Amino acid sequence: MRHSAYILLCVIGFFVCGCANISEPYPIVLSGNEVRFEKPVRTWKDFLEQNIVMQQFDYSCGAAALATLMRYYFQDDVRETDILKDILNNLSESDIKERKKDGLSLLDLKEFAKRRGYQAVGIKMKYRILPQLQGPVLVYLETSEFRHFAILRGVKEDRIFLADPGRGNIRQ
């Protein structure tokens, strides 16, 4: 009986802890003998989404990726919604429906960047060139299963580091 009560207590404890939610860094305070230590605790989600504008819609990875580049690398406080509104306001009704179905094009993003005062070009390059890039770039990734925009932060040896507006900071 004592063993079952212990297991039940553990299950209840895990359930209660599993329901806990920390939405902001939460300080852990250790004190004793007039010494106090305080360390903010961050969730794994905080680390994954650090310095990334996460996409809000299925079709907005391009806008979120461009907002990430402008906000965190060029200190231009633009939001994903600002980019979407601007791009969609410059399209016809049929083009808007197409973008909401298939996503924004690289041309849409390039034209927005130019309207905002940036120099922007779209180029196709081989994978072996990527390690030579100086700084982050917006990349278009296409496979047979998906088309997606992200920010290429860098390449080191056989790893690529991406700021992905759908998944967060990833390396592959």
C-alpha cells in the first residue's frame, strides 16, 4: 500500500508540474548567509524563438523571415504584419488569393525591401558558395514536399544554421 501511495503522489506531482507554464524568464533565487543569487530561467521555446519573428499564418514565412532580417540584423523595427499589409496592398484581388494559398514570392519580398529603401537582389547559387557569404541572407528552400523562406545565419563545416520563422533556430 505504501508503494502505491508513493507512485500516486509522483504521478500527481508530475501532472501538476506538467501544467505549469512559464511565459517569461522566471527568477530562481538562492539565498543563505547574506548571499543572494538570482538567475532568470528561460524555456526551451524561448531559446528556439530567440531573435526570430515567428510566422503567424501558413503563407507568411517570407514576411516573417524578412522581418527577422530587418529587425535583428538591420535594427529596422518592422513587423511581419507590416510587410504583409504593404505587399498585399500592392497586389490585385486574384494575386492576393494566390499569395494566401501559395505564399509570397521572392519578387514580392524584394519589391517590399526596395520600397523600404534597401538594395535587394534575388540570385540562385550552389551550396558550396554558402560558407563564403558574409552575414545573414534570406533563403528560399524548395523540396518536393514544401517551399519555405528562412534566414541563413551561417555555415560551419557540414552544418547550416537557420532562423526558421516556422520552427525557430535550427541547425541541419
